[in-house]
Amino acid sequence: MDDHIADALSRPALLRLDDGITCLRFETMKVVSALAAVRHLLDRGTIAPGDTLVDSSSGIYAHALALACHRYGLRCHIVASTTVDRTLRTQLEILGATVEPMPPTPSLKLDQNRRVARVQEILRANPRHHWMRQYHDDIHYLGYRPIADLVHRELGTGDLTIVGGVGTGASTGGLASYLRESDPDVRLVGVQPFDSVTFGSEHVHDPDIIIAGIGSSIPFANVVHEFYDTMHWVGFHAALAGGVALLRGHAVFAGLSAGAAYLAARWERRVDPSRQVVFLAADTGHRYVEAAYSRHREVPGPEHLAPRQIASPADMAPPWSRMDWDRAPAPAAASAVDGVRAAS
């Protein structure tokens, strides 16, 4: 029996879908990393019950950190993206978190930069607050060891490919690094939106982008580019097609990042049918209903979509591009902050 809902939410469902494709489905994935990170900080004496933890978030991490703070008797301050809706904000406030929303902006890039700047202002005014640094601190890898153990136990690691949105790199990078302790040949396929600096797509604009959380306008130290074998850049309409197909075909209602990952997973399985593919569904699709899923009749089936195979990020184009990354280092614009390795 669990002592707190956060403990239950940290366990994903492992669902076998199409032949050779498995979904690692979370209700809210970053509970895994937030719980483990907060426990680690408490055990190390870096923070103590009653302290205030602060971070910026576009949604999932805000909920995860608020749950972890509720679980361990800590205060929580969230600088919230414009993508945080009223439903989530109300939950955060009832959980005891202080929510500071950013003013509306048509640019997610501007929104992200302003959030980070605001966090730094808060820390200067409140030096005893602890910044969780979800974008930069490798303690966020720790929570994915039990998830890697689950995948290893159920599927093994032979001929295994992991597919998922990159975001901070903690989920996909953590899973791959822990699984590679048993088999260095586990492949890692990252999924990014266009307009993201992390893997060099900042020069390609997607006017409908609302895939919050898996891309970035600033360098993330948590992303270890050398972990990734293949990259997919997926636009809004292609991600929506994947999400609709996932719900229609398998009754899994997940966010747009999961739709993009499902699309990429199907393609990777097609490229090499000998491999078993596991993709991450990081959250449910509820916050995307009005802006995305209500348009489900507009999108084609995934069988009508194929990625543009490219040799360089300079060649990418919407709605979907794929490249063999081959565990290469970060592009120049994403290497302003040194990468980190998974914590031990």
C-alpha cells in the first residue's frame, strides 16, 4: 500500500501495442524524477522539511514538484508557463504551491527565457530557497533507474530501442544510461519539435507548436547528446496524427509528445523489424483537447506519413524529419552549458 498518491503515480503502465511496440505510459511522468530528486536532497541534507523549492515549468514538472513537496512537507513556488491551464493551476494552488504565471506571449521561446530570468530574480531575493534546476541538475536522472529495471525485467535489453521526447534529457537519457549498463547496444531515439535549439531545429518554425516540454529555446545541461542514436523532429500536425492514432487504435489518451513518439516508434520498428521498441507517453491528453484533439478529423492516419530522411539539421523541414545522430556531441548553439552524466 502506498503512503501518498505521488508514490502510485511514479509507477507507469507497460502496455504492449502493435507487434514489437510497447508503450511506457505515465499519468504524469516527471513525478518519477521529482520524487527521487527531492528524496536525494533531503537525504543529503541540502534541504529540510519546511524549505521552499522553486522552479520554472510548462506544466508536467510543476505538478510533479508540487506533489513531491506535498509528500515531504516542503513549500513549492512555480514560475508557470503560459501553457499552464486553469485546471492545473487550481490543482497546484490546492496542493499548497505558490503559482506565479508569466504574462501571455505568442512566443514559447520568450516565455521560457522570461521564466528562467524570473526564477533567478526570486533566488536573489530569497537566497534560502532551493532551485531544483530541472533543466540542468543530474539528480533528475535518479528516478528513472526503477523504470529501467521494469523495462529490463519485462522485456530484457537485447535488440531494444527506446523512443521518447527529449525535453531535459532526464527521462530518455536516464532510461538509456541505466539500460546500457546491461547492454551498451540499447538504442536511443529522441523526439523533438521544430523551433528547439537542443538538436539544431531552431531555424525551422512551426506556427502551430504547442508541444510544450520536449523542446527548448535555451541550452539544457541535462541533455547528453552523445546518448542519442537517432533524432526525429515532429511538427504539430504529425504529432496530433500520432496521438489520434494512439487513442483510436489502442485507447491510450496521451499528450502530443506521446503522439510524436508513437509516430517515431512505428517508423523505427519499420526500419528494423528485428528490434523491440518502447516509447514514452509522458502525460495524458486532457490539456490538449481544445487546442489539438478537437481537430482529430483533420489529420491523416499515420500510415500516410513518412519522415524526410536528412544528413544534417540544415536539411530538415516540417512536418517530420529524421536523422542518424550517431551519438554525436551537441550542436554549437546547444553546448553553451556542459552536459552531465546520469547520477549514481
